[in-house]
Amino acid sequence: IVCYSSREGVRLLSDVIQICRVRSHPELKKTDTFDGFDINHGDLSNNSISCLNGDIFKGLDSLSRLNLSGNMFSSLAQGLFDRLVSLKALEFQTPYLLCDCSLLWLPRWIKDRNVSVKNTKCSYPQSLQGQLIPSLRPELLTCDAPLELPSFQLTPSQRQVVFQGDSLPFQCQASLVAEDMQVLWYQNGRMVKPDATRGIFIEKRIVQNCSLIASALTISNIQPGFMGNWECRVRTSRGNTTRTVHIVVLQSSAKYCAPERVSNNKGEFRWPRTLAGIKAYLPCNLPPSSARAYTGILGEERQTWRYCNPEGLWGEEDYSQCQFQKEVTRFLYVINQMPLNETNVVTKARSLLVYTIDAANLSDKMDIIFMAEMIEKFGKFVEKFKDLGEVMVNMASNLMLADERVLWMAQREAMACTRIIACLQKIAVYRLATAQAFSLTSPNIALEALTVRVNDWNVMTCILFQRPSLERLHGQDRQLTFKCNTTGPFSTYLYKSTIVEASLQLPQSLFSQVVVPGQADDNVYKLYLLGFRNGKFFPSTGNTSLLADGGRRKSVTTPVIMAKIDGISLRVLRTPINITLRRFAHGSDAVSARWNFSLAGGQGGWRSEGCRILESHDNFTTMSCNSLGNYGLLMDLTSADQISPSIQPLHPVIYATSVILLLCLFTIIISYIYHYRSVRVSRKFWHMLVNLCFHISLTCGVFVGGINQTRYANVCQAVGILLHYSTLATALWVGVTARNIYKQITRKAKRYEELDEPPPPPRPMLRFYLIGGGIPIIVCGITAAANVKNYGSQRYAP
């Protein structure tokens, strides 16, 4: 006991002691009292005191203030403060303070003695946590179930994987809140008792005096029968509570899942060797700090798991708690979670449209799925905001720039492509409700809708063509447009630069099956047309030979055109529809087909029933189908190449002058190499001249032979890299050569014989090669490594 005087800070042990502080006494036993001290202020805070009894304050009749906060006791016995007759202020806040029936005497005692209790609140149970002790009503201080313990720990607490024959100790410790409290052990619901023959030993004891009760279980010889859930159960008359740990016993014949590295849109995960029947856990990979707060789960709590099935093969897995690693996917996820209303829907749609301009760089199926969900949400507002339909069509058009594999995975995962097409059809339905006809255009999708009257119906021909938009920027794709005509030829409607992609001829007998013979029909129907530049939105996810694509062996090699009449379900037409499609790829085994959305469990697929090829001429194929739908031509492209415009040769003058230049340059190079010893030039100038001529000839040859090689992207990129290198190297060798000539002309010769000085040693030629060849290689390498698409004929490429 260390006591301090309020005067001059001198330690005293006399009657003038006014402040007494106890240190380093985890337990105050019955013999530890303050009898004989005249103390009026007692501070016993933060001393790890776990148990208090009535005799501890014997002889402290003059104590007026007492602080017991920060200790380990959870309850106070009745009559504990009866000897403190002068007590006026009391504090006993602890993190373990349990407000139950054992403290029922306390509020009345505080009121009767008029003691001020400051900064003391209940810690347990949860229902009373944070409530001040003086304000507690007696009916709240109960010992009813459920049982809540201030401290209850089982060590170890995580699943234990041990080998047969090992020893495993457990320690269970709980707050002692009742005299009849027991700590029992259970295995798979059955009570465990000490059994030396089985190697089970149990030891019970009370630690830290009357604060905690503990029990130790030791399994000295673990056998396969010990596998399962082991629980420490605290049983009292007020209720029970348990802590459980799972034990896995490994045998020599145990099966395992092999270690495996998995890479997905949530990051890279290295799964360790895992025992069969066990679920393995790994922490999620955290993205940059600026993007860690897009979910409500704390970063350190996020985990992914993977189940190793009893056969030793990886099975179920869950990465849902982890964040997407790519910034694009995280952004689309956040946008998808934001609510839409009439005040922000148009603004958000336009901002997302700008974001889809780079859809060609989308590499995650979730990007397409999130975009499809957003288009669906925008579709709910199309009826009120007419401009929204144009934004949605352009958004879907941009998504067609995405990689075909990404679209295929998005369709298989969430039918993203089918949902986008359904939204485009809804646009036509909403817009045609208030108009007789309307059309929307975009680089990859065209939409046309018009009302037709049965009495006025005649043969209608609609063409899908592309032409430059009046407002289009340089380098952008042509706009796909529909034009329908029932009167005459299309020559008056088409421009010189128009390229026809497809045409559709609807027969005169189209409505004959819905009209009663001999009666006039004034009904008005709605005709919807959709045109797609290619078949990317129609990926066949089924793998069966019953489909027209032959188990995904065939691909769509033409645009896809759709015709639908609202209100008519004609399965088989009397007169078939003729469709002409422009092929953009060579192939074999052509099949005309119609897309059926109901195949493959709603995923959709191509079926050739009811369609046949009529003729093929140049790059066009004409087919006929006996029902309305989405039409396309499928071909086997296994050994086929994309149709590209034929390589246009350069002007003959370029070839003639290039040949002359190359002959002169090679003559110089060969002459200087062959007559190296005869030519009277310095060694330095010889190297410069030969390298300069070589790089000029390289630039000329690559330009003449490769500038028009745009059919294959890889070849075009290689030509771009070579041209970049050769032009840079030529310019640098010109500079090095010019510098050398200048120095030769302006330099004054020194006569080292007269000055009696040795001539300086020759400087290495390597420095010129580092400048003329090394710098261009570094520049081209950095440019290509940053983005190889900087080279080639793609949009925005130099």
C-alpha cells in the first residue's frame, strides 16, 4: 500500500494521510484490510481486483470517497459497504460488471444512504448495457434466461486439424456468476467424463479467487472416433451457454484437394492443400485504398471460401464478399447500386453512355451484366423520356464492340445479351404508342417501328444499310439505318457512299392468315425491325448438335435482322419471307437459321427449321424463312479468314522511285563494305555512313511493302513498330553523321610530334550505336509495352 500526502508530496503512514492508493494487488484476501488507517479518500482503481468481501474495508469509518473502477470483478456482494459509514461518493465501473439479481440490493442502498455513484454503468447483459446504476429499476435486475457471461473463452477456439495419436489440450474459462455454476464437456452432444483408458483428462478449478471458473480438457491419444464438435458448456440454474470447436482427425489414408491457383475478377487466390470434407478460407485481395469502401463489409472481415468435397476435388466456392479488382467493374457495380428516379435517370444514362465508348476494352463478363441491368432500369423510364431510347440504343451499340468471348460468358451467366435485345424491343413498343413511325440509328444497331393497316398492305421491302452520319466525327463507324418502301425502287433513297448490309421482303399475303375471307379488315398492326451489324448479341451457349451451329462449330457471318409484328403469332407463314444478307467472312457449310429465344433453357439458340438458302452471289446470300424472327447465316470458319477489302496498291511512281533509291543505297553499302580498306575515310565516318544507308533503306522498304497491310491486325502492328523504329533511327543517324562532319571541318589539327604529347586514345564506337540504335529501341519498346494498340489501323491509333 502506497499512500500520498496532499501536502508537499511526502510519503507518510500516519493520521494525516488523505489519499491512499493500492498498486499491484490482483487479489485482496480476507486478511488484507485497512484496519488502523485514518483514510477519507480511497482509490483502488485499475488493480486487477477480482473479488471483494465485507472485511476489506474494516476500520475505514472516515472514508468518504471510494473508486473501484477498472478492476475485474463482475458483481458486488450485499453488505460490502456497510462498514463505510461516512461514504458519500462511489465509483465501480468495470468492463465485466453484470447487472442481474445479485445487484438488486444496490439501488435501494444508494438511495437510503444518499451515496453519489458517478460514471458507473452496466456492461452486461446486452439489454442493460450503458445504463447508469442509480437509474436502474428493480424489476430490470433479474436472473432470467438467457445466460450472459461477461467473460467466456474456449482455447483454442478455431477448428483443429490433428493427426491420429496426437495430444490436444483445451482450456475453458468463464466468469463466476453463481454458486451452482458448472463447466461440462460434450462431444457431438454427448457428455464427456474423465477416462484414463481413452486418454481423456478433465481438471476443474476456480482461478483469480472468486472471479473466474475454469476447466481443462486434455485428449492425450486422439483417435478417429474423436472427430466432430467438442463444446464447453457452462450450466447454471439460470440457463446454459456453450462454446464449440471442431476437431478433424487425419488418418494415413485421408484424401486431399491439390493446391491450386485461381484467378478471376476478384483477384488471384492460392488455395492450399486441403483435407477432403473441409471448407478452406482465404482473405480477400484488397483493391487500392480509394476503392475499399464500396461495400459495407470491413476489409479485414472479408473472406472467400472453397469446399473440398469428400472425393478430394474442389467443389463449391464463394467469392461474393470480395471486391472486384478492376476499376471499371467496381465503377459499374457502384453505378448499378444507385437508385434511379425521374430527376436523375437521363443524366446517369448519358454519363454511362460516355463510359461505354471504350467497351472494346471490357474484359469481364460482370461489366456486360452490370450494363445490361442498367439498360433494363433505364427502360422503365423510356415511355416518359423519349430521348432515353436513343441513349439506350447507342449504349447497346457500343457494347457490341466488346470481345465476343466476354459477351458469350455474360450471356451464359445472366442472359445479358437476351435482356439487352428485350429492352430494345420495348423501346419500339413505347415509342410507337404515341407515333405512327419512328427510327433510331447507331453504328452497330438500327431500330425501325411503324404502324401498318391491313387494307393498305402490299409487298414491303426494308433494307438495312450503312452510311456516314451528317454529324459523325472523323474515324467513327458508319451509322446503321433502316429504310422501308412499298412503292418503288430504292435508288432515290440511297446515297453514293451507302453500303447495303441486309434486306427483308415481307410478302403481300403476310396478313392473309388473320383476315377472314370476304371481310374487310381495318385493323392496324405494329411492325418492329431490328438490325445488328453482327451476331455478337446472339452467342450460342448450348453445346448440342441439334442446334444450327452444330455445337458452336459454326459462327454468324452476316448481320442479324429481326422482324416482328405485335399482336400476331404466326408460327408458319403461307408465303415465306425473303432475306438477303451481306457476308463479312468466308467459310464453308453455310446454314440459314433463325434465333429462338426459348432454346437451351432460355439462353437461346439458332435453329434452321423453316429456313433455306435460295442463292449466293458475290458476298450476298439470299434465304427464305416461313416465320418471323431473327435471321442470320452461319458458316464454318475453321479454315476461313475475315473478308477484308483487297489490298490497294500504291501509285506506280512510288514503287519505281523506291526501287531506284534502294538500289543506290545497297550499292553504297556493298561498296563501302567490300572496299573497306581502299576507301579513305575515317573509321568513325564509315560506321555512320553504312548505318545511315541501312536505316534509310529499311524505312523505305517497310513503308512500300507494309503501309497497306491492314487485313491482319498483328501484321499492321508489326509494320507500325518497324516504321517507328526505322524513322527514329534514321533521324538519329543523320544527326550523328552531321555532327561528325561538322567536327571534321571545324577541327584544327594538332601536331603532337612538336608538342611532345602522345595522341589521345580512340574513343569507342559503341556510343554512336547507343544513340542511333539504342534510343529508338527503348522508345518503341516502352510505347508497345504501354499499349500495343498504339500501333495499327485501330481508332485513335497514330
